[in-house]
Amino acid sequence: MLRASWKSLMARKLRLFMSAFAIILGVAFVAGSFVFTDTLGRSFDSIMNSSVGDVVVRPVAGDVDIESQPSSATLPGSLVKELADVPGAARADGNITNFGTFVVGKDGKLIGGFGPPGIGINFTDGPAAKGLEPLTLNAGRWPTAGGEVVVDEKTAEKAGYLIGEKVNLVSSGAEPRIQAKLVGIAHMDGGTAGASLSIFDTGEARRLFMDGNDTYTDIWVSAADGTSQAELRDAVAAKLPKDVEAVTGDAAAKAAASDIQEALGFITTFLLIFAGVALVVGSFLIVNTFSILVAQRSRELALFRALGSTRRQVARSVLFEASVIGLIGSIIGLGLGVVIAMGIRVLFGQFGLDLSGQSLIISPRTIVVSLVVGLVVTLVAAYLPARKAGKVPPVAAMRDDAILAESGMRGRTIVGTILTALGAGLLAAGLFADVPSPTYWVGGGILGVVLGMALISPIVGRPVIAAIGWLYRKTFGAVGLMAQQNAQRNPRRTGATASALMIGVTLVSMMAVFGASAKASIDKAVEKEFVADYVVSSAVGTPFSTEVTEELAAVPGVDEVAAFRWDQVKVKGEDRQVTGIDPSHIGVLGPTPMVEGRLADLTTTTVSVAEELATTDKLSVGSTIDLTRGGTTKPFTVGAIHGDSALLSSDYLLSLPALESLGGAKTDSYAFITRESGAAAAQVGRDLDKALADLPVVTVKDQGEFADEQRAQINQMLYLIYALLGLAVIIAILGIINTLALSVIERTKEIGLLRAVGLSRRQLKRMLRLESIVIALLGAALGIGLGVAFGVALQRSLADDGIDVLAVPWPQLGLFVALAGLVGIIAAWWPGWRASKLDILRAVTTE
């Protein structure tokens, strides 16, 4: 039986390869996502191990991300000398770090910054943890005086600077523009993952980043021989004040690497979602392929039964074929996954996350998961056809009847209806109810509805096929009628084939509705709530120096400038968003509905609380709350309660001095500018651009340009999603090709008779093409219906988060329908060509 199954498999290599191709794509995404994220993890582990000392002494930061929310808390220089004398310490070195210092290339463009930070540090010859040398010189020397800088090798290469040349830099420190002589080029073991390093003399770093004070952002204490990190940490901790902490280098490196990987974890999730989509779509192709093959091999299977094979042996023979397909597809998919990981690495390198210094990591976990996923999905998809092959008795199988009984359709409809209802319930709970991990509820709900609709698609799709059939009969006559009847001949097969395309169209349509709604919401917010004439922001999403804001305030024609800072605090152990504002220029930030009090009256000791939060925490004007940032906790009096607005939607609003008193950095996230009455908009805009001409890290935009920038970010996301979902469409095309090709084989005698009575080759091709278009349009119709429903539900669930305008892009959805028709035309080409080449006499005599 095994030998017979193998021969059967080899006799249908092309058809079965098309099924394996679906598994190849799905497994490739699974493998590629694991390879890339493992490579990413190894790279950051290497970087973090070189970025800590044996013991790291730093201001207490709690759970605040110091990189994204820089603190003004520092350590006195005198502490370095004290810690160097701690028993078990070999030495202590003070470090100065600024996460907003970028190199400007010779072409005037910023180097890096689009994700990875630009880091400015001071030079010390102190070792990293376990004696590692954090930086080595490739060329030149280390900086020894003001006006000198060393940069990492990748940055020097990209910027085009040579040793001895003047380097232009921009910074979020007190001096936004820096020019220094390049005296050396450094190398960091494991690379910098796209971050740029600018290394200054300690005295120069103090002047640039510490206001000239003898202070540091952290201190490394190196362990003497025979002293462990834990022992040294305990000895150092005994010398520290309460607002300073000591952690081992291993713990600091592990925590930093984990934080970065968690922040980038969406990459894995994102890729695995699309891998799942590809596998689900592929499963429809596999089910269809094996269902048709089982029907076409009914006489062969009946002969096996007549010769003594049991039902279980027949079923196992089909599952054996599926396991071979799954194994081959998984192995090829694993190899393709490595190629995909290479492509992802190159792609992210274009956005600044450069991992070229780290070789790809292929772990045993990746290999095992890839093989298991491919095999399991294939076997599960082939189970029902295999079960059917074993159940059909020999006499019934001899009739070669491939048409499903109505009882099968009834059971399928019942199961599909239950799945659809259950999925809709999960989706509603995830979107609108207070449930744990709502994302999983939403994902499970969408999967349930899609699978349910796939099961009942033969019933739901009848009106669609009937409508298209009416158009076919009017336009193409008898050929159109035959195309309609062929599509309706086996409704389950047609529905399953259309469902593969339906899944991709559903997700594309859902994201199209969400994207259109998000862009419409942005336009509404800018039009109604932005009163500023210009918005100043960082081109790389990092805060910029307050010096920039002050310079722009002095530009002729500028009336008011309102600085704006985003940050994070803790209240009763929970993370809360806080915004720092300038109360004296609050009107520039647009209308903010107030429940009590006025934002203009905020002081260094008062806070405004969001209305919803005030209700939840039972706060009113006069109440006292403690806000914690890093290791600093201060009590604030509730001076106002604010409603929701486009800009000021944070949990808490503080004056800028109040935020700084909590350790917030003196850097601005945005600045909003209004013109003086009578000032020419064009001239003021040119003057503002001129003021920032040598600061490529900061941009000025008017209202229209700002809205365009926000819309462009959404478009980039949509284009990436569309590209990935295109793979699901490719699998769906293969499914249609497979179904038509197998259908041609199944209808060989019928096609021969049609040709014998006068059907031309052109008419035969047209009939198959129209049949293919019916299947594709059915998938598009079902997909757009589901996609619009999901998109509307998603928009309504995010209405309170700013996506408060529903927009359905009907022209774009119409384009999807047209593209689906094109998919049908493309998918029918090969089956139609093959059918037209059939010899009429041989076809008529086919059994």
C-alpha cells in the first residue's frame, strides 16, 4: 500500500507541488520571523554586554525607559572617587550619555535616527563588564580636548568623513549645533545595530550635555580579581544615597536587551500573523486538492478495497501523501525563511536598524517549529479528504460520483453558522467589553467568522453566482451559461476555492477601511482643533533642544510659540501619560474642553487630570496625588480637570517647570507657532525654514503639511500590509488554478464531447476563464463584505482613541473587485490552454 501511495504521489507531481507551495510560503514566514528575531536578540545581547560595567550605578529609574524619556537626574563627580575606593573595586569611571546627538553627513542629511538612536558619550578607558573592551580604535586617536570627536565606523562611512575633517552634529542638549574635528574612528564589538556613536572628551561632554557641571549620567565600577559582580554591587550599594541604585552588569545588560526586544517584539508578531494567514489560506488549497484527487481516484481506491485494503489503510495512504507534501514543503519553506530573514534584515537596514555585523541565527527551535507547523497544517487539512476516501464503499466508489450529498451541505452549514456566531461574539467582546488580552479575542473572533463564512460560502455565494450568471448569459450566451453551471456544479468546491481569496480580500478591505478612517480623523482633528499656523517636530521622533524653540520664537513675524513635551509617570504603581505645557501660551495648543479650573492657572505644584481618570479615581479640584518619575516622587494638587482633545489627551497635564522638577529632560517634543496679525504666511514659513536650515533633525510644517505627514505614516503601514497580504492572494491564485486544472481532468470526456459538437478552442478557453472569474468575484464579494464589517467594528472600537470618523473607501474597494477579476483571468490561463490542447477523440473515449 505504501508503494502504491508513493507511485500515486509521483504521478501527480505538478498538482501536489502547487499544494506544497502554499505550505512553503507559510512555513517560510514562520522560519523567517524566528531567524530574524533570534539574530536581532543575539545582536542586542552583544551590544548590551559591551555597554555595561561590572556594576552600574545610576539614578533610580523605576520602570521608565531612559532612552525614550531622558531624565535630568545626574550623579555628582565626587561619587566616582568614593566608589573607586570601595573594597573589591578595581576602578570607577563616570559616563555621560545623550540619546539625541546625531551626525550630519557631508550631503547635509542626518545619519541614522529613524529608529536607532544617535548617542553622544564621553570617552573613558574603563573596561566593560568582565573586562571586555567596549570600543576599539580602527584609526586615529581618542579625543583629548574640546572640539574633537570620534565616531563609529559605520557612521563615518555613511557620512563620508575622513580623519582630520570637521564633522557637523546636531544635539538635543543645550547646544543644538556642534562642529568638531574628527580625530578617530571606533569599532564596537557586535556592531551598533544602526545607532550612531559620537565620542567626546569628558570635559567637552560635560559642556555639551551637563551644562558644564561635574556630573555624570551613570558610573561603572569595575571588579577587582576575585570579586563577583554581586559582591561588588552589595559593597557599592552601601555607599549610595537613597535615590541612587547599583545593579550588576549582567542584570543591567539583560534588562536593557529584554526591553529593546520587547519594544521590537511587534516584528515577530507581525510576521507570524501573516504566516498564519498564509497557512490558513494554504489549508483551503490542500483540502481542495485532496478532495478532488480522492474523487478522481475513486475507482483506484475501490480497487484497493476490492483487493483487501481496509478503510484505515486507504485513509492512511492519503495521509501519507499529505505528510510527504508537508515535509517537503516545510524543508523548502525553512530554506526560504532564511532568505526572507536576509531580506528583512536588508529592509530594516534601510530604516536604520543595521544588523549586517551579526550573522543569521538558525536555532534548533526554528527548525523544529517550522517542520512541525508544516506537517501539522498539511495533515489537518488532508484529514477530511482522507477520512472520506476510507469511508466510501467499493461499489459506491466504482460509480465515480464526486458530487456531495445534501446532508453533507446541511451539516457544513450548521457548523459554519455556529462558528460565525461564535466568532462574532468573540470579536464583539474583544472590541467593546472589558476582557483580558482583547487582541486575542479580536483575532480569535475574526478567525471564527472567516472560517464560518468559508463553510457556508456555498450557500451565501449562490446569489452572487446567480447574478454573475445572468450577466454571463446576456453577454456570452451558451458559453456564459455553461460557465455558470460549471461553477454551480460542485458548490462546496467553488466555495472552498473562493474562500482562499476571501481571506486575503477580507484583511485588505478591513485595513483599507481602517486606514481611510484614520486619515479622515486626522484631517478632522487638524481642521477643527489645530489653531497653530506651524508645527515644529523632530524628523526622527526624538525630542529636540529647547534652544531651537527659543530661536524660532525670535523669528520675525512669529507671535506665540508653545512648547509641548510628552512623558510618562507612575501613579499608585501604574504607568500614566503626562504632557508638559506652557500655561502662558495654552491658547496656541487649540481648544481643550475644561470640566473644572483653567490650564492657564497651572503652577509648579498643580496638575490637571483627565475627566475619565478623575471620575475613576474620585478626584476633584483640591485633591492631592503623588506623581513618580524615575526615583523622584512629588505631591501635586489637582488644579483643573480637562476633557479630551486632539493634542491634550494625556492623563495628566503639568507646567513645563513642574515636569522638570520630576526629572523630566529640558527637551521639547513639539512646538506650535502662530503668526503675528498681518505677517505674510509665505515669508514667515521661509524664515522658519531658514532658521532650521542647518538642523536636519527638526522640521517646520504648516497645517496641511503636518496632516500630510501623519497620513503618509498610515499609508506606509498599509502598503507594507498590502504587500504581505499579496502572498495570500498568490496562494489563492494557485488554488483557483489547481481547482480548474483538476476540474479539466475530471471533465475530460465532457470537454471532448463539447468540442465534438462544435465548441471552438477559443470558446472553451472563454468558458474556463468565465468560470474562474466567477470564483474570484465570489471571493472578492465575500471578502469585501466581511472586511467592511470588520473595519467598521475596528473604527468604532477606537473612536475614543482619536479614530472618530468612519470612512469607507468605496473606489478603493471597487479596485479590489476589479483586481479580483484580473486574478480570475490570470488563474484560468494555464488550465484553459491545457484544455484547448486536448485531443478530441482521446477525450471522448476517456473513462
